[in-house]
Amino acid sequence: MPTAVTERPYRPVPTDPPRKRWTRAECDAFEATGLWDQQRLELIEGELISKMGKNRRHVNVFSVVYAWLLRVFGEQYVNAEAPIDVAPEDNPTSEPEPDLIVLARPSLELSKDNPQPADLRLVIEISDSTLGFDLTTKAGLYARARIPDYWVFDIGDRRLLVHREPHRGEYQSVTAYNEHESAAPLAAPESQFRVGDAFPG
């Protein structure tokens, strides 16, 4: 007759399945096969993150903020969903694609490679289901790259979180603006954006 060798109730030890950590070189090689053409993926710290489909709220906020950036900086300085480089230690395993970026010089003056951290004046993420990720993992990536101005539009709470003063991989200043307040980019301090304009209705 079998003898029990575990105490009851039996609780298995939780283990994580092994994960494949990707590099940018591997992703580039795989992308060249054409198998990823219909997938929206972003490489962050060695993991391929599926970029969620945009809901109507995300589209609305994006449209308002994008139009405002074009008025303030001009078309040649604003890119949407373009891959960027980050800090040298993060580049091999990360290639983020922020919702919006503002460049320090016109796009046509950049080489065929991604914009470098020194080319970036403002990085913006529009966050709904990705809020926690954008405020932690991505904030760390951008801070280590010493990107001076990082904005997160928090759709759920209708607010803007402005990250500044990157130091030792963290932003020393994080300021929340509600929908009745206004904020201006470091690169255009005279151009105030009213947060509520991003959240109509």
C-alpha cells in the first residue's frame, strides 16, 4: 500500500517557466524573415512586449497631444511610435517605441539609426492598461538614458505625470497635474498644455 511522503495539504513549490531573453540583434534577424510583419512588438529589457491595440480613449488623447506638439515644435521635430536608443548598458536588450517623441534637431538630419538619447527633448507615453509598466520599467529605462523630460498621460485618472531630473537611473522629480492644471515642456517653457484638453468628455 502506498505511503504518503508529503504533508497535507500538498502545496507545490511555484516555479516560473524558463524564458527566452532576446537581444536587439536577434530581433533584427528574426524581423528580417517577415514573420513579425503583422505583430506590434516592443523589446524591453530582453522581453518582447506586445503593444496593446489602441482603444478609443487612447486614440483621442494621442490625437490631441500629437496635434499640440506639431503646433509647438513643427512636423520635422515630432515622431510618433518611433524606436529610440537608450543608455549603452540597456541598448543590447531594449528598443522602446514611445507614443511620441520630440527631437532636438529635424528628423531628416538624423542618420538611418535610431535617435540617440541626446537627440531627445521630450518622450511621451499615453497609458491606459500599461500605466504601471510606463511608470516603473520604462521610467527607469528613460532615466538611465538621461532623457530630461518624460511625460505619462494617465487616461484612467485623467492626469499628467511629468518626470524630470534623471539621476542614477531614477527621476528625482515627478509631478502630477490634474485636468484643471497646465504643464509646459522643458524645451518650450512658454507653451502651456492644459491637461484637461487631452481628456474630452
